[in-house]
Amino acid sequence: MEQHRVALLGAGGFATGSHLPAIAATRSLRLVAVYSRSSRSVQALAQAAKKYASTAHDDLGIYCDEDGPEAGLEALLKRDDVDTVVMALPIPAQPALIEKAWRAGKSVISEKPIAPSVAEARRLISLSSSSSDSSLPHLSTSRPRWLIAEQFPYTPSFDRAARLVRAGRIGRVRSFNVEVYIQVPKPVGEDNWRKVPDYQGGFLLDGGVHFAAALRHILPSPPISLSASVRQIQPYLPPIDTLQALVTCEDGTTGTVTVSFGIERPNEDKKFVFRGERGTVEVDFADSRTHVVRLVNLPVPSENGPAVEEQHEGCSGPEEPHRMEMEFPAEVGVENEFEAFGTALSPSAGSGSGTSEVLKRCGPRATLRDLAFIEAAIKSSEEKREISLRELVGDEYWNLE
Amino acid sequence: MEQHRVALLGAGGFATGSHLPAIAATRSLRLVAVYSRSSRSVQALAQAAKKYASTAHDDLGIYCDEDGPEAGLEALLKRDDVDTVVMALPIPAQPALIEKAWRAGKSVISEKPIAPSVAEARRLISLSSSSSDSSLPHLSTSRPRWLIAEQFPYTPSFDRAARLVRAGRIGRVRSFNVEVYIQVPKPVGEDNWRKVPDYQGGFLLDGGVHFAAALRHILPSPPISLSASVRQIQPYLPPIDTLQALVTCEDGTTGTVTVSFGIERPNEDKKFVFRGERGTVEVDFADSRTHVVRLVNLPVPSENGPAVEEQHEGCSGPEEPHRMEMEFPAEVGVENEFEAFGTALSPSAGSGSGTSEVLKRCGPRATLRDLAFIEAAIKSSEEKREISLRELVGDEYWNLE
């Protein structure tokens, strides 16, 4: 198998703990270089790479800015044998590096959110798709120039829920309720890593886009507008830690969304419920080890007389709702995601349906909607009115193609 | 005990099944007359009264319009021995009859909602409190002129939740989620009693005010604005059967509310959840026989070190949340409500704290807020913006005193 060669930029916890093992597990990807700003952190990253057979090769390039310009990012980007740059860097740092990587002729997998703001995301999407910008080399294959590592559409529980809902197993969706209450503990002593973030929304942007992405992936009709209220409850979680929204989809379906990192809880409480004309789908992901997807199907009423049950395996009586419970490991989906990314990026992929599916789940225009969800919530809270996601994103960026 | 003499107007299901037995059970009230438009229905009502010892007396006055003006409502209202008129009549019919009863010098207990519209409710409140309108006689005692039979603040489960929340058992309220999914079956054959109602909101006004009232009663800080979306899902439930709202309270607390009579369900799903800084209170009233109130208290963190549990009976370990589950009969609260009304109306009540509590739960200005909740939701959905409940109600009607 011809492998697609990648460099990993960033040595934070998610880069080491999730991106690195996901790259290692993806047969179509080969890690050829790693980079971090400091020598110490990149050495730790290189050390971590040695744990996996597929990334433990001796010719792994190690780059950091501390060792001078010939050993830093510029040097890494000059290498011809790097096809794609994978970034797991702080939100505000990514846009400039994404652009730099493109100008060096690389594809980019960047960590969510797509950008710190909708305006910045639009600028980058526009740049990435521009054929007139001579500073942007054509990629040697038809591979995507940009994918965003937003793993929730690849998390098995959410993906299963999406397939159930999209296959019509609960009929038309009537309503949904999202309740995500996550406890972020108060930092102890001098640890103030949660100081005021230099991007809108803070923790709520960073963590919140995931739930917007899961909702987008599951709903058959996309959210197009919302009314929301955002607040800060915990002093140590500035600028906001709680979001509540009323969401309207293109087909008129409405639902409510609560995402809070600031409300004290006896337990974490994380749940998506979709109610349709023929049943309900629930994703309960409060447990740290097991996600549970519950499907309830209503008996179908006949035209004249009592309800008759559709034929499903294990159904219980003609008038009883049919219930099914599925358990999934609470894995975050990063490996599935990189597997799909690897296929889409490999030279043989072309622009087949695999690539189109990847773009639908994690392409720039898809993940722009997740960012817009958070930005619209902030804007709606400030302006006390419904905000159109479509207007915020812009007609020319709304189309997923 | 000196009894307060009441006449019951209306012979529908709720008048016969709830108001009549509640009056019968209230020692301070004595039913002296009944009225309905048709002879047949008032005879049925009189017959039903005979089932209760306290209303089975021979001198029960029976009035209907079919038997001529001297046997109809006008004649009933001319009786000096009727202190209060209890109305369980269709929403659009009540305002004119309320006014008529006042002009005859009677107090009124009318069925919720207070009026078909906020404008009409304001007009009636203004009239009832007007000292300059010479057509409105002073009541012989200081008893309230008007109470609205909205029983949810007197329903044991909601009232218990209110006392827990208001007593600070969960600390400051952080957020709330109300989910009420009720199945209203499709009428069979020619039964189209659910034809287009002649008042706003239809079923959603009629049934929805209850949940607004329960929420109002439980929340320590009143809802002051909302963003909402209303829809019709079932063709047989015009004009709307589903409401979703994002609600903001005076102290900045936010919550979501879903009330639907139109969404197909495997089971009814009826739940209020209040999340506070020190725990949660949940009212689960999906079961038709038993309401469940669940209280969870978080361990209180000490200043330096691990959390320590407050002293509660039956607490489980120092670090575990304390959980308590309480069951209540799923009674609707009408009897408790009439008991309180009877005390407030009796000549000896004066303007004591009992009356003030009754007015806080079921007075005109209190229940005006419930009506405003539904009207604001409809308005917000039309205008796609947040609606201020306080503005809609009007500053001069917002004060509960």
C-alpha cells in the first residue's frame, strides 16, 4: 500500500494521546516528522511515537524552533516527502500555520474548531479553494486540501444514532433535546491554565463545537437558526461556561440544547434525545466507558383498527413499542476519523464517494457550521434575537459542495 | 363555621369531575346554586352534586337559560345568598360572565387561563381593582374579588418541589429543563371537538398554562423573557400543538421548556428538572397515578481538602451525593386549591397571609404571567426575537401586590 506521508505539529495532550496513536493505527498514513516549538516537548513527542510499531522508525524527522531556523517549522515544510501536515495546536495559532502549510504545498488536517471565528474560517476556506492565488500551489493529486479533526461524527455511538435517524427508523424528526452537563473542576492553587482565553467563547467554543458537530451529523435537516443565552457561572471559567439554545432546522423541526461546563452536578449528564413520528433515538454518553444508544419504535397504527407492529427482530407484542439498546465503547472516534482521512488523502482516492463523505462529516464547510453554532449563540445572547446560521455562515459557504 | 356560599357555573367534565367534588370537600364553602345553559346539562350537574353529603341538600338552586329569564343566570346572580361564583366555562365565554358576576357584587373563581389574551386579562384586572367604577359594588368583606382556578401550584408534587427549591435545598438555581410530551389521540370519526379553537394557541393555551404555572411556582426568580418556537404537528390539533422555549429569569438563570401535545410518543414523558449549585430537584409526573419528586444534594466542598457532606438524615458516605425520592398521589390539586380559596374567601380571613399566599399562587396577576408565557411564545415565534414577559404584561400589572 502506498502510504500518505504526514507530519504532526503539536505536542500537547491531545496530539500525544489521540492524534499520534490514531496516525500510528492508520495503515495508509506514515508519520515522517514531528514538530513542536520547544525542544523538550518535541523530544517527548518523538519518544511517545516510539511506543507504536508503525511510528517507531529511525528516520522520524524531529523539528523545533529552539534549534534554529534550519531545524524548525520552515525546514519541515520544505521537505518534499511530507504530503500532509496534522496540527493539534492552540485555536488562535492554527490559522497562520494552516496558511503556511498550504503555501508549502501541503494538505492540512487541523484540530477543531476550524478557526477562532466565522470570519477567519471564511477567509481560510476562500483561500483554500482559490484557483487564482498564485502563491498557493496546486496539490499534486486531487486530494482534499483541508480536513478538520472533529471526531464526533466518527464516534461510534453518535454515528450509529445518525444512521438510525437518517435511515428513517423514527420517521420524521419532530423534536430534539440535547443536555450536556460536564464538570470542569476548579483549578487548584496557582494552576490557572483556564485564564481568560484569547478567543471567543473560551471553553465553550473549544468543547462546545463537538456537540454542535454531533447534532449536525445526526439531524437529517440542518440547523439554520437559533435563539440562545450564554452565561458564565464559575469564576474560573471565563468568559462563558454555559449555553442554552432553541434551535430551528431547515425543515422546521425545533429542539433545545443545553451545554454547560459550569453547573455543579452530582454526576455528568450527557444526553441527546431525538423524537420522531415513529419513535425515539437517545444517545446517553454520561458514562466514561460505555456510550448507550437506545432506539424505541412505536407500533404503526393501521388505517382501520388497532395498531400493528412492524416486523423487527425481537419485537414484543403487536401493540408494544419495540425497544433496542446498543452499547458502544466510549472511544472518541479519532482512530475512525483518521482511517477515513487516510483513505480520502491517499493518491488513489480520487474524488470518490469516500472523500465526499469525509468532507460532509469533517470538511471545512461542514465544521464551519459547528463554529457558527457557537458564534451565533453568543451573538443571539447579546442581541436578544434569533440568529440565522445561514446568514452568519454566508450563502456562498453554506453549500457543502 | 360560617360558610362561604358559592354557585357553580358550568357542567362540563372538569366542573362535574373536579370543581364539584372540590367544593364538596371544602368545609368553608357551601354550594347553594348550579347553572348551565341547557336544562339537560344542569340537571346532570345537580344530580352529580347529590353524590356528596355536603352538596346533597334539597335547597340547591338549579338555573338554566332554557327555562326563561327568571330561571337563568341573571336570576342566579340576583340572589343575595351567593357570595362567590365558581366558573368552569369555555375560555372565550368567561370574561363577559366574570364581569357580570362582579357587577352583581359576587366574588369570582374562574377556570384558568385567566383570559383568552393578555389584553383582555389586563382589562379585567384593571376593572376588578378599580375603585372609581360605580357599577362595581364594593364587596361586603375584604375578600378577594377574583381567584383563578389554576391548580398546579397546589398539586402536591409541584408544591413540594417549590418548597425544596425555594428553601435553598439545591442552592442557587443554575438551569432548568422542562419536557412535557403528552399524547392527545386523534379523534375518531366525526368527533371533531378539537376543531379550530376561537382563541389563540388552542390546546397549547388551554393545557400549556399549567406548566407555565408550575414553573412560576417553583422558580425562586420569575421568568422575565423568552425566545420560542411554536408549531402544529398534528393536523387535528390546530392551530398549534408544540412549543419550545428558551426562558430567562430575572436573576439571569436560563432554562429550556418543551411542551407538546402533538409529538408521537411511546409513553407520556413529563418532567421538570432544576439544577442548582448544590444539587438537583426533579418532578417526574409521567405516571398517571404517582408523581415522583427526586432531590439530589451534592456534598459541600470544604475550604481546604476533600468535600464534606452536610448532615442529612440517611446520607450515604461523606463524598457521595445525598439522594431522596418522594412519591405523591397524582392528584391534580384542585381540592387543596379550593381549601385555600375557601379560607381566603371566608369573611374572617381578612387580608392575612393566607390570602396573600393564595394571590401569589392563583391571583389574577400571578396567573396573568402564565397566560403571558404562552402569548409571548407565540409572539416570539412570529417575530423571531426574544419577548419580554414583563413588557407584555406591563409594568403596572407585573407587581404581584
